[in-house]
Amino acid sequence: MYYAGFLIRARIKPEYSAEFVFQYTLTKKYYKYIIVTSQRSGQPGVNAQEYAEIEVVTPNFKEQIAIGNFFKQLDNIIVLHHQKIDSLHKLKCAYLQKMFL
């Protein structure tokens, strides 16, 4: 169980693609900003004011949609491949069980 003493809720303005912004949060640049910002005080964390200062360079809205959808599709493909790998591992285990019983 994890308890957060505070929670920052980010609202995405209508002129920005939520999927694009979400994908940005998965980048090394974002991760580095969060790490550096959270270590500035004795109590690690990022406050709402600091979080609001994150600069995200964005293309026009149509391109944001295309980029967000592209990475979302890649995420979906990765999930499908992981599921396939899991199934193949289970199949291998089943074959090994039958062979060496």
C-alpha cells in the first residue's frame, strides 16, 4: 500500500492532446526533471507550483494527436508481444513437463 501526503492533479488544456502529454511523461527528460526537482529540499517531492513550471515543447494539435496515437499503438503492440511471450513460456513449460515426467 502506498500513501501520498499530497496529490497533484494535472488538467490538460483543450488545446493539448492528453495522450501526447502522457507520452511525454514517459521520457527521460521528464524523469530527469522530476528527479532533480524532487531532490531540492530535505523532504523529497515536487510541489504543484514546481510541477506547473514544467515546459513541454509541443507541435501543433494535429501533430500532437498523431504522435500520441503512434506511441499508444506501439504500447499496444508491446503488450500483445508480452502476452505472446508469456503464452510461449507456458507452452514450453508444459512441453517440458510432459517430456520429463
